[in-house]
Amino acid sequence: MSIRGSAVFARRYRAFLFDMDGTLLNSIAAAERVWSTWAERHGLDVAAFLTTIHGARAIDTITRQALPGVDPEVEAQWITEAEINDVDGIVAIPGAVAFLNRLPGDQWALVTSAPRELALRRLRAAGIAPPAVLVTAEDVAIGKPDPACYLLGAQRLGVPVQDCLVFEDASVGICAGEAAGADVMVVTSTHLKPMVTEHARIDGYAHLRVQRGADGLLSLQNEVG
């Protein structure tokens, strides 16, 4: 781990901001089933296309394809409805539920590229109680890697984003956290290949411990070093 990454465990934070898919829960199989159907319908190279979907809003993913005659809003709605109806196999990242249950409810937020209805559906499927502060695809005009979502999450918690730690798994989300000015923790549980990053990394939450000081600030300890 780099010096920058190690610093996460030396700092104390006002709040934590969590991405959802790949960070708190594993929805890869469900998402790829839906997106594969969509990609096949539009004549795309499915394998290559699937590498581009993670961490971004559906409307942004579709817009990037620049397909003639395709309305991104209509297609994104189709994707959302299909994903809401397919939560088979969605599970929490190891240790995530217990870790979240140890956090004060007013010191963490979910910041996801998923629409609100889909986010709530997937959280329920994974056994994760929704937080008081939830930032979803509908809340921002531009999705990740733009930092607007993380800036909004911190704002809704009433804390400076520079005093927050962002938990992310995807490159676009990591870039969003960086651009917002927050520290970043990379969650690698769903990664098939190692990610080169200077940020701190965890492969799950089972060995991650949080302490809340008398001043209300949060600090982390990784029991596996």
C-alpha cells in the first residue's frame, strides 16, 4: 500500500460516503444479464461492452454508445425496469452489513449511480438497511466520474467533503471521489484482476473496524494490516 493509502488509517473523518454496486453489494451477475440482453439487441460486442457498464449511470453508459435512432432516456428506463425485476444472486459484500450497523446513522451516506427505486430494491435483496441519506442517479445532472454526487452526499450530511472518506470499487467512482476532494478507499471484493491504485484497499469489511472518538470523528483499523 502506498504512503497515501496508508494515511487513510491515520486520519479521522466526519463521515463515510459509500458507492453501492461492487462496494456494499455484489450485483454483477444480475447487471450483466440485463445489459447483455440490451447489448445483443443493439448489435454490440457484448464482452467488450460489459467492461464499460460498471459504476456509471445507465443513461450515461447508453449515451456514450452514440447509437443512431436510440433515445438514451427510454433505453435507460428499460434497463432500470429490467434490473428491478432481476435481483437474483445479489448479496452483500462480506462484512458490509455488520460494518454499516456499527456506524452512526447520521455519519454515512449511499452515493450510487443507480436510480432510487433500483437502489432500494438491491439493498433489500442484499439485506442492507437504506441509510437516512441516499444520493441516486436522479439527484445529479452529470454522473460519475463527475464529483457532483459525492459533493451532494457530503452536503446532505452537513459535513465538508474533504472530511469524508469515499468507499468505491470502480474507476469512474474513484475519479469522482478524487475530484470531490475526498480520501478514497478501494473495495476489491468483486475485482477479477488487481487494480493499480495508490489508494488504500480492502477486499471486504470483515477485518475493518471503526471507532468513534469523543469528538464524534471516525477512524479505521484494518486487522489484517
